[in-house]
Amino acid sequence: MVKEMRSVVNPFSPLKHNNVIIKFAVSFLLVGLAFHLLVSDSFRFSSVVETPVPANEETEPESLVASLPAEEPLSNDFAANESQTSQPGKCDLFVGDWIPDPSGPFYTNQSCLQIEGHQNCMKNGRPDSGYLHWRWSPRGCSLPRFNPKKFLRLMRNKSWAFIGDSISRNHVQSLLCTLSQVLQPLVEQAVEVYHDEEYRSKIWRFPSHNFTLSVIWTPFLIKADIFEDMNGVSSSEIQLHLDKLDKKWTDQYRNLDYANLTELGFDYAYRKAMQLIFNFITNSGHKALAFFRTTTPDHFENGEWFSGGTCNRKVPFKEDEVSMTDVDTIMHNIELEEFEKATALGPEKGVALKLLDTTRLSLLRPDGHPGPYRQFQPFAEDKNAQVQNDCLHWCLPGPIDSWNDLVMEMIVNGGI
């Protein structure tokens, strides 16, 4: 029997509900709960894997796959950074502080063409730039900066999919910008080889590395009936089926080396759906190593997304300056509990699970959201204009780029 649950479709549509329901809806649809990094046995430097393609789509032409170049040596800079990193298990990468970083981001909105309009804060006129000059620093160990050339070499002949909602799209843009930025020689530009009708699902290829990167739009992972247009205007409430996974991603799962998954729900529904997800992964017969990314809190103040909430802070919080909301705490606890259960079952099924807990470090960055600058020049005609704020997604460049540093560290020094 299919169980149904109803929820608001778009956290930026003008519907009004009580605070708990709104928080649930925003979290359930857009907060980007889980980033799954799935590594198949083929990661141990095997031959070409099958490229993932959306259902009913043909594989891209063979001409897009170029011959592979010889391995180039690591740069001295990366070798130096690598030697400063502590041994795995001796440092919690997710406990630390945001520290000033005068070097700034890898890329800008001018050097990367992959940034969607709602996250392009610089192009949209955000006047301050301080949010660009912080980096995550775990306590007790060094976290080297992401190394694009090293990463692409590790990804040779691999496929990686970001599976989920708009936070997943936010993150894949960050990774694309970092990999395709023009400041590093020999780091190639990604070639877009597929997009769906609504430009929500996409596939890119890095030809000289035979590396495929994709984003698969499935905002709940479970089967959902969604009634909204491209502007997010809803004609009916979402209906979720808690006993059925969305075939958009499950049909492609066994063709992927890596995948990024998004969040699913709240309380009972949240736990029920996550159990379904973990059960599928551990019993799929596809041996993989998975990094599970936890939920991302929003930073609306003085209201919610529908009632004038804003995020005007210019610097990160310190550890003792902010606490998670009750709803975020419940969600995070469910994630950790279900993840722990799954890790107990994973080894006997040939699946290893690792935790990528970005919740707390994301909570400390209220300054990194588009705010009113999700729109182009929102105050051009009226400096006092009342505009809708986005205090959930991240500016690009911005704090989300540090997630790539963490993934890189866990790949290089995590023994993957």
C-alpha cells in the first residue's frame, strides 16, 4: 500500500503556513540533506565504466571520448599540502572554525560559466565580498585546498552523479567551477553533452580523462507526484510515496561510480524514506563506498522565506553564537541514527559507508547566501525595495566550495 504525505512545493512561493510546517517543507524539498559519494570497486584503477544516461536517452557519441593522456606528476604545492595533513582517524574534519583566507576562491563568476543565475551573487550585484575570504579549518589537522588536476586523475574512467534537489545542483556547479577554472594549466573545460527539457538534469564530460559528471533531478529520491510549473507555482500539494523509490536514479545507480543524494523528509516519514534508501544501497549488489552528507540548515532571520525573512550577516558565526533549531536537530539525529544502522550492515554486503557531516560547518556561515541577490540588481530601481531573500542556497563562489576540499581530503587520505 502506498503511503502519501503532503508538503509545500516551493519554498519561495507566497503560501503561508505555521512555522513548523514551513520548516518541514523547506527542509524536505530543498535543504539538500544527503550528499552520497558512491565509489564502486572499479575505483581501484580498473578500466572504463559505463557512462550514466537518463532513462530513454541514448549514450553520447563515441567521438566525445578522447584518448587518455599520460599521468602528469603532482605539483609541489599539492605535495606540500598533502604532507601537512594528519593521518585518517586522528582528526574530526567536521569540527573546526572558519578562518580568514586572503587568497580567496578558486574561481569567479567571470572564469566559470556554469553558475546559475540565482547563485551568481557577484553578477547580481552583491556589494560586499568578505564572504569569499574564509576557509574551513578542522581543529587538530590541516585541510589542503582542492586540487583539480589530482582529482581528475583519480576520476579517470569514472562516472559521478549528483542525485537530488537544488542543493545538489548548487554543489555540482561548485565542483564544475573548481574543475573547469582557467587559472590552473592543464585543467580542462567540461563539455555539456545532455540536458533534459527543463535543464534540471544534465551530463558533462571531461574528454581527456573520460570522466562523466552529471546531476539527476529527483528532489525526494522517493516517488513523488509534483504539481508545479517552472516558476515553482504549485497547483496542488506534493504527494509522496514512502514505499517507492524514484526510478530516475535507481535505474542508473549500477552504472555510477559516485553519486550525490539529497534529503527525504521529516520525523516518521523522514526516517522511513531514509531506511528505504539505505536498504536499496546496501542490498543493491553494487559494491560501493558511500559518503553520506548530512542536512544543511537555512539562515532566515526576522521571518521565514514567505514572511520577509532575511540573511544580512557579513561574517561567519563562532561556535558558541548559534544553535540548531529543534527541527534541524531532529533531522540530524535521525540521519546519524539511520546511518549508523546502515554502516553495521554495509560490510557484509560489500558496501562501506562514511559520514560527510557538513551540518555544523554550514550552520556557521549565515553570510554565504544570495539573500536578495538571487535576483539581478534587486535594488536598481528602488534602494528600499522589498524583495524575496534566499537564505538557503549558497553564493558561488562561496562556502559550499569547502565541501569539495573535504571530499578531496577524504578521497586522498581516507584510503579510498
